[in-house]
Amino acid sequence: MKLMIASDIHGSALYCEKMLERMKEERPEKLILLGDLLYHGPRNDLPEGYDPRKVIEQLNGIKDMILCVRGNCDCEVDQMVLEFPILADYGFLYPDDIPVYITHGHIHNQKRPLPGMKGILLCGHTHVPAIEKCEGFTYLNPGSVSIPKNGTKHSYMTYENGSFLWKDLDSSEVYLRYERKPVI
């Protein structure tokens, strides 16, 4: 199973379009969005290409491909215009027998995990790509599609056959890798 994982679009139609172009190249079975889709939030500057209405159109165009969790900038009014569920605080996947928890990161994260969590925890929120071994699980963060922080790249991740790859949104070049073998 191939997945594409992205977070923190924050209303940028420019970077959403780049993400969708990479999605066409990557050809995943699902696009996992880790929240903060439309609004830029009070602590962020407007991202380049800020156009939430265009982002709505772009994402609704692939609604059957998306699995999404709620970010701290997502709310009920966003759900009224998006044609796929966005308000779950977390979700769970089991690709290739690997337990994967998905959440934005503002409620559950590497410091406040879900109870009994084992496997992989995918979070966005910080806008900084990360791999961190924690007790019982590994925390992975794809960084941000539109507002990267700490000098990092506009980025996304892919998952396939136990490999999580961080990729530059502009070039699709792999710049970070995490290998996780299936649990038997």
C-alpha cells in the first residue's frame, strides 16, 4: 500500500496545487492530511498563494482519496464547505501490519501520546520534519506543505513497504528516511 502524507496547507492554493501535482506523480492509494487545511492561524503570516476558496475546490476534487484529521486551525465551518470528514481528532491505520496513528499534534503528540499507543505516531502541527524514538512508538512529522519552519523545506511524506520518505515539495527529492518493518 502506498500513502502520501501531508500537513499544514493553511489555505495556500499555490502549495496545495504543488502537493496535488506530486500526488499525480506518486500515485498513492490515499492522501493522509494531518490538519490545518484552510486557515493560516493567528501565529502565522499569510502563506504564499493564500486562497482558501481555491483550496476547497482543489481538495473537494479528490475527496475520495483523502483521509483527514482535524488541526488546531480547522473547525465546523470548514467542514461545511469540505466534502470529506475533517473533524476527527485522530485516526488509525494498519498498512502492511504496521500500527499507524494519525493526528494533528496539538492534542496528542510525542509528549502526550494516545493511551497504550504502539507503532507509529504521525503528526503535523510544528511545521518541522521529525523522527523521534519514544517509549513504545516512533513519532514522525512530515513538516509543512506551505509554511515550513526552522529553515526546513516545503515537504510531504510517502509510505510504502515499511519505508517513510520525506520529500521536498518542489523537487520530490528524498531528504529523510525511516524504515519500519511490519509487525508479525
